[in-house]
Amino acid sequence: MKKYCYVVGAAVTLFTIFGMASTTEATETVSEESYQAAIESGFTPEQIQQIQEMPDFSLENIQEEPAARSAVVFSATQKNQVVSEAKRHLGKPYAWGGKGPNVFDCSGLTRYVFLQVTGKNIGDYTIPQEKAGEQISVAQAEPGDLYFWGAKGNTYHVAIAIGNGQYIHAPNEKEVVKINSTTYFKPSFAVRVIKKNTNNNANLVSYRTHLQDFGWGNYVQSGQTSGSVGKSKRLEGIQVKLDPSVSGNIQYKTHIQDIGWQGFKSNNALSGTTGKKKRLEAIQIKLSGAAATKYDVQYRVHSQDYGWQAWTKNGQSAGTQGLAKRLEAIEIKLVPKNTALPSGGKPAFIKK
């Protein structure tokens, strides 16, 4: 039997078979009968040895799982992005405990892919990942869902469904990230992490910011905060993109320390700088093409000393100019044309 990515689920099964509470006890008390039971359950001698040697790894600790999480609501397009991101890592080597970006084990690969696409941590191991969404049958699985092997609460392997009964996974230390078929290695159940979005206006725009001392953050969606609040960190750059379902373009330009207004950038190009320690001070965002006739783009910024400023829209300035104040965070959303701006906050733009 191939040595698949058992990780924590394997340890739970092994400890259950041995009836032990710690690896120290395991080393001292494993009987021939228990050893054979583990072998019959599908473990190799190497796996048994590895799990026995893991320090301070008790059954009690393993079973302390986070509360169940509901499926993350994103656009259907992001399920395709999960598949595309997974395919980017085909051919990369396996390493037990590897969480990317250059080496992976099974749960490390799934965690990394969903973190890159959705910005959400679905869990470090197979068992927490079981609770990252809604459990479904293998037959119901769609591209972007997760396949699991083993009983719920005791899984030992996880993969990303890509359609037509195929999946991408990090199999074992002798293989690389690859595509396999459920025909030859059938999953036990599936989990839908990304469910259909019932709000037609949500998640039509995604954006991320480059933050002082932190670098690029994960992409966030409509109305979510990118950057930081209360940490006195400057925004240095921003990238903004529309969901592929939206026809048209999104354009944005920033006012940068010592540089002033840059020209408009569009469709996920960098506006601002990286590596130059220059703060963003203001921003303008607008739509063009069909998007501009159907939607307004609304946005607000969190500025040094001013906090959240008022919402503005469609190419108007947000932030400050001539006051040497850094932008610290931003929120952006697409709404139906002529939707009223939310009220509150200091003026959207303050100029000396």
C-alpha cells in the first residue's frame, strides 16, 4: 500500500488501536497484537514508527478541534480559481508537514490553495479541514470541493476535486503533487468549502494591499477590510480586479508620498510602490465599459489620525493630500447603479 498523507488522522487511528495516551507510553507498551491491528488497518511499519516518535502527541490533544465552520460564500468563479491554483503546484515534491509554497503534504496543499484563493485558513490538518464547510457525498462533489479518505473525525488523506472524477493531491514522499482518479482511490466523503453565492452583488471585486512590514496581504472581497487598523502601518501598494463575470474594467490611481498622483492602473496592476517605504495618501477608483453602466464602485479609506473617512464613489478622491498622512486600510465594493452611499465618517477627502 502506498504511504499516503496520514498526518493527524493517522495518529488518532493508531492511538485508538493501541489504546494509548502518549507517544512515550506507546513506545513502551505496544503489543504484537496491537502492532498487527495497525498493519491490518493499512499502516506501514514506517508510519507506525514515525507516529510513535512524534513528541507530546496525545489523543486528547488531537481531538481538540475547532468549532464547525460553515462554508465560505464566494462566487462560483473562485471554485475554478481553486482548481487553477492547485494545478500551479503540479509536480512539486511531497514533504510530511509541508505547507508550501515549494513542498506539500496532503493537508498542506489544500490549506495553501484555499488560503491563496479565498484568504481563509481551512485548517492545518485533515480533521479540522473536514469542518471547513458542508459535508456532501462523493457523487455530489464539484470542482473546487475537497475529497476525504477515512471515517469522519478520523480522516487520513485529503485532495481537491477538479471534475470528471479526478483530483489533485500530494500523495506520499515517493511522489509529487499529481492528478489521480477516484476510480483507483475512492474517497469516503466530500466537503464543500465554497458554496454558491446568493447575493449577486457580493464578491464582484477583489483587492489586496501591500502593508508596511507585512508585504502583500491576501485578496479580500467586496466591502472587506484590506490593510490594518490600530497598528500604525502604511499602505504602500494596491491591486484591484473584477470578477470575470463582470464585463468592463476597474481603474485606480494613488497619491504617493514624494511622488504625487500616479496615472491610472487597471485590472490587478500595481498602483503604488513596493520596497521604497512610500506611503499611499489617497486613491481614486472608477469603472469603465459595461461595468460603469451597471454598477457604482464605492470605497472608503482609513487614514492616519482621521480613522475611517466617509464613503465615496466613481473616481472621486478618498484620503488626504498635502497633510503627510498615510492610508492604513481600504474597503471597496460594487453596488447597483445609483445606490446611495453609506453615511458617516469624516469627509472622504481632506486636502491642505
